[in-house]
Amino acid sequence: MKKIVVIYILILGFVAHAQKKDQVPNFSDKYYSLTEADSVMIHLNEVAILPKHKFNSRIDVRYYLWFKRKVYKAYPYAVLASKRLDSLNSRLGKIKSKSKKKKYVKTVQSYLEKELTNRLKKLTRTEGRILLKLIHRQTGKTAFNNIKELRSGWKAFWYNTTANLFKLSLKSEYKPETENEDYLIEDVIQRAYINEVLVYQEPKLEKDYRQIVSDKKGAIDVEVYKEMFAKRKKKKKKPQKLKKS
């Protein structure tokens, strides 16, 4: 049995508590406020390596910043999962006894549950979706395939069915070259590496990520998020029907 407990715990912990919806960005916050110069959001040291961002409007800048915060929150969990997985497999390779391997795996599982569960509860659906994509990026396998190898195809099917209830998919693949959201994730990550905001970790899913971001020439499309929050605002404003007495 493949000893990929780290991913299994991450996914189970999230799916079990993935009911937290994303909050409408509060653009009155200082974080979202704009100044006269765009250099507040786009640092000069990026321009020499990656194209300058091209936004359709100032409101798009704000949504991009909102999305960037989501990536910053999810990325460390994917990095942690990859590190724990490598460490676990390395240690298991030195243990010959099957019973001792099983005992060690249970010990690690218990530790990770205590370490991660409370933090995973705080992720929103968008952050959870980003995490699933980044797990594929950093480990080279989708969450579904990790669970399938760890437990069984049947277990993976039911866990994915549960995730679907929260509009998530454990089969999510990371395709920044074709999927807009994945490109946005990679754009955030590459610029964060340049500014040393996120710690670099070699992804196991091999792609020319820097070139993928460069090829888009800085174009930013956040329409899907604007539409998502517009629908929620419309739903909240819709008057409720009075119940007949």
C-alpha cells in the first residue's frame, strides 16, 4: 500500500469542513485601497522578468488582490504536504518490518491530524479548490489518485462524491497553460517567488511555469469572481415571500 497519508489527511480534513463560503471582498479595507501609482501592486523588480499586469479596470485589480490572498493561504499547505510525503517515504524506506511501518504511519497520521485539522477548517471553498490544484502541482498527483493508491478506487469515489457536494473535485488537475484560474494561481506564485513572499519548492508536476506566465503577457481575467459575488449580492437583496398565516 502506498504510504501517502499526508494528502489523505489534508483532503479528509478539508472535505469534512468545506462548508465555509467565500466572503464578499471588503474593498473599503486599507488592503484594497489604490493610490495614484500602480507600483503599490506591481513592483518594479518584476517587470524585468515577467510582463506588467494588464487589468481591464481598477476593480479588477482589487479582485486580483483578493485572489492573491487566497493563493498565499493555500500554497503553504501544498508545500507542507509535499515535504511531509517525502520525509515519510524516506523514513519508511528504512523500516523493514511491516508492523513497524504500520505503527509509524499511524503515529504520523495522528500528529498531522492535530497539526492541520483546525487550520484546514478555516479554508473557504475557493481556497480549498486552489489547494487541490496546488497539491497536484507540488506532488505530481491529483488528490483522487493519491487516495486511490492509499485506500482504494471505491474510497476515492466516495470521497470525491462528498467533495462534489461542496462544488469541489478531488480529480482537479493543475493546467495553468489552458485554465484561467490555474494561470492566475501561477501568476501569483511566480511573482511571489520573485519578491520572496513565498518560499520556493520544486514542483513535482513538471511544466515550464515561468514561460506559461510570460506567454499570457500579463493579461488578467477575474470576471468569474465578479459574477460569483454579483449573484450572491442579488440573492441577498431578493425580498423573501411572506408566509401565509
